Amino acid sequence: MTATQENLTSTTPVLDSPLSRRLFARPEIGATAAAVVILIFFLVVAPAFRSGDSFLTVLYQSSTIGIVAIGVGLLMIGGEFDLSAGVIVTTSALANSMFCWWFGIDLWVGALLSLALCLLIGFVNGYLVMRTGIPSFLITLGTFFVLQGANLGITKAVTGSVTSPDVSKMDGFGVLGNVFASSTEIGGVTVWGTVVWWLLFTGLAGWVLQRTRTGNWIFAVGGSADSARAVGVPVLRTKIGLFMTVSFLGWFVGMHSLYRFNTLQAGNGVGNEFLYIIAAVVGGTLLTGGFGNVIGVAIGAFIFGMTSLGIVYAGWDPNWFKAFLGVMLLLAVMVNLYVKALATASRPSRRAGA
């Protein structure tokens, strides 16, 4: 017997109980353990991290990544990628602000037109992926460059700079600000509305993924699109819908950014697409598709929030954050594969003992 076989045999009794099998079958188990360790670590090394206000700031930081990461995670479970997700956030805000500023119309109209534009981008991404057979990595990389250039070029042509117009004096700003960028004081600390929206979106997406036929379709097309199509799953509609979901959530975060800060830089959002993917992978979503859940993605975003602010609270050089992301991504991929292998290894022993 080899060393690998001995190790596998030694772990099998531990995994043979129903509780162990259920535990290791959960995609988010690795992310949960990592989140607990990181939380304890920063509580120890960063005294500023221990206050309620700091914790809610971490939740806010997590929510701005976590909302879009939900859509990206669902798309990855469905077997695809969207590298344009980061710039879509900026595109949505720029479209809303510049259209209303140029034509002098209500911001509500601009927000709806911006939503239509984002959904169209998501539809085109999905349609091109499905109809051409070109990998989504390449299709959305092309969309990324198109949107990045358009964001900068159109903004400079319209405003003469790379900054969007200030929308704080335009009609509709107050109501839209309450919808997308509200906050409230609870016990002397500020709770941002995006945290509540993040939890609501997470709950809704989790219910759809685990309790509905659409959720079954997402897992099916991510596992094997051909097999899913053979049993009647609407593969085209499902995948296009996933791309449009990413665009919708990107639009939502774009609206928050616009109505919180009133204006924004046209070059914002570049690089955030990797944060969404990392949050999903750290949360247990496999890069090969067909495996993962929304709770894991939310935990992955929470890890991002804890680390990005915990490093600051600890007084360290913020440049170390990118190094941390790289390490976390590598560890997450290895842990996800190992946990899945353990869950698979436990099944034969159960049948043998039956």
C-alpha cells in the first residue's frame, strides 16, 4: 500500500459519518475556516479592528465587492467567466450621469436607461459566447477593453475631462440616493444600505440556486452543457441569463458609487473583476464549473473586506494586500479540490460498510 493510499484510508473512518460527509460536501467549508482564522488574527494584531464601527466598515467594504461577486459566482458555477464585470460598474454610473447632464433629464430616466444598457451588454456577452463557441474568457476580455476605452473616451469627449459630472443638483438625486446609497445610525455606528442589499441578494440567489429549477439548470450547464441540453435544460437561456445577472448587479453597485460620491473617475473599476472571481473561488466555487454556492461567495467577499481593512488597521503597508490575494487564491484552489476529493473518497467506504 502506498503512502497516499494509507493517508486516504486513515481519513476514511473520520469522513464515514453522515455529519462528516455533509460537512465536507459543503463548498464553503474552507472559506469559513479561513474567515475565522483571519478574523481572530486581526482582532489580536489590530486593536482598531475590534470596534463596532470598524466591523461595520468591513461589512460595507465586503458588500461593494460581494454584491457583484454573487452574480460572478453564479456564472462560474454555470461554467463561464465575465472579465468585464468591473468596468460595467463604472459604465453604468457614467451612462446615468452623463446622459442626464447632457440632455437635462431626470436621473430616474438615466438610471433606467443605464440599466437597459447594462442588461444589453450582459445579453451580448452571453449570446456571443453561446453562438460563436468562443470561450467566455476571450469574449468578455474583449468587452472589458471596449468598455474601458469607451468609458474614458466618451467621458473626455462629453465633459472635457475623465471625471463624470456632479449629479447632486440634478432632479431625482435625493430619492435615488436613498435607494442606492442610504445609511443609518445604530448605536452610534453607521450601517450602509449596501450591507442590507448584499444580504438580501445573497439570500435570494441562494434560494434560487438551491430551491428552484433554475438553480438545477445552473449546476447542470456548469457540469456539462451537452448533457444538460440532452435532458431538456435550456442552456442558451440559462447562460445568457447568468451574464445578464452579473450586469444587473454591476449596475446596482454602479448606482451606489454614483449616488454616494456624486461623481466618479472614468477609469475606475479596472481590476475589480479579479476581486469578484477571487471571492467566488475562495468561497468554494470551482473554476471548472458545476460546484459552489452563494454563501461561500459571500464569505469570500467578507474575507476580502476583513483583509483590505485589517491591514490598514494594523498599520502595515497596504501593498501587501495584493500579495495576500495571490496566496489566498492559490490556497483556495488547493483546499477546494482537496475537500471535494475527501467528500468523494468517503462515499465508497459507506457503500462498502452497508
